[in-house]
Amino acid sequence: MSQDNLAKMECTECKTVTHYTTRNRVIKTRLALKKHCKNCKKHTDHKETK
Ligand SMILES: [Zn+2]
């Protein structure tokens, strides 16, 4: 099973992967999004990681 298109979104504060997203082929820069972290229990910056 290929997971090439699956990107993990990691909380930049606690380094926990809290969300998964499919990588859009258009996106070439690293994603940084505000998402809710269940670990931090608040919205934090998340970055795409492998
Ligand atoms: Zn967090």
C-alpha cells in the first residue's frame, strides 16, 4: 500500500503527530497550519513531517 501521498501534521510545540492529510502535489513548500492539538489542548502551529 502506498503512503506517498500521506503527510503527517506535527505539533510544533509537543512534536506529536495529531493530524494526517493527503499531500497535494501542488504544494511544494512546507505546510504550517494552525490546528487543534489534543495533547496541548489548544490550537498550535503544525508542520508537515514525514
Ligand atoms: Zn501539541
